[in-house]
Amino acid sequence: MNHWDYFKISARKAIERGNNDRRGTLVGCVGLSEGKIIQSKNISSMGTSPSAHAEVRTLKKRGNISVLYVSRIAKKDGNFSLAKPCKNCMTRIRAYRVKKVYYTISNSEYGVICL
């Protein structure tokens, strides 16, 4: 699988939320751990709590994740947009000793943070 395959998996996870979410974009995250794919999405019921962020929710599911893929997808047209993890998420990502974080920037561009 290539990077875009993982972004697509995380986007599908984000879209599972349905149309009840009032926000214009949805965020999903995929973590790779010992050959397994761990997935999560943001949850709006927790408001702005960092624990609601897809990255943190993925890490809590399985602690030994080496790589994260984070995608933000627009509900109106399905396009990828900037999904760089926030400062609070990056603190947790470092604490869990994740080695790399890939995030969408647009439909044709992504970024990587090497830790």
C-alpha cells in the first residue's frame, strides 16, 4: 500500500460520522502497529477536547503505533485539505513515541513529520 491508500482509509473512517456533524470537514486517522491498521475519527460530542481528536483516539486504541496517517476531508466535495496535527496532538504523539506522521495538505500533496 502507498501513502494515498492509507489517507483514503482514514478518510472513509472520518466519513462514517454521517451528515449529523455540523462541521464542513471531517478528520480521520490511521495508525500502523505491527502490521495492523488501527483507525479512528474525530468525535464532535466531546467538543474541543484533545481527547476527541482522531490522532489521540487512534493512539489510545493501541499504544505501540509507529506511523500515523491523518486526513481532513471536505463534506461538500470530498477533497482533502490540511490535516496537520495540532500542538496538543503532537505532544501526545511524541509521548507515544510515534516515528512518523503523514498528513494531507490537498488532493495531490501531503506532509510528513519525522520524530
